[in-house]
Amino acid sequence: MRGKPVGIASASSDRNGTVRAQMHLRQIFTSMGAVVIPEPEVYVTFAEDKFNQLGELSNHTAREQVKSLIENLADWALLLREQR
């Protein structure tokens, strides 16, 4: 994982579980040498209301945050590639 860009998104049935999970994941990825992108931080809270019966993310705001995360991850991947 050393030098690889990582984006983190998480979902939880409450407000705090997703935040705590991301804090731990950031620590783990950092200790492995990965580059955790700083933003956006995607926390899908009260997730049971934001996914449809097919398991698809149906909340517009959350979908836009995930889209932004993926775009930033792609940008970081290109930046890190250029530095090699």
C-alpha cells in the first residue's frame, strides 16, 4: 500500500459509528504507508434511510459526496504517479 492513494467513505446506522470507523481506517492506512486523501470526508449517517431496497445509495447529497471523493481520488492518483 506504500504510496498508494486511498479514499475512505463509510456508512453507519447512527451519527458516530461512521466517524469512529474512519478514524481507525485512517490510522491503519497511514501506518501502511498509504496516502489517505484529505477530502472530502464521506460519512453516510443514518444509512438505513439512504439506501434503497437494492442496496443502492439513493440519497442525492451522499451520492454527490461519493462522486467528489472518487474525482479527488483520481486526481491524487495522477499526482502521485507524476512524482515517481
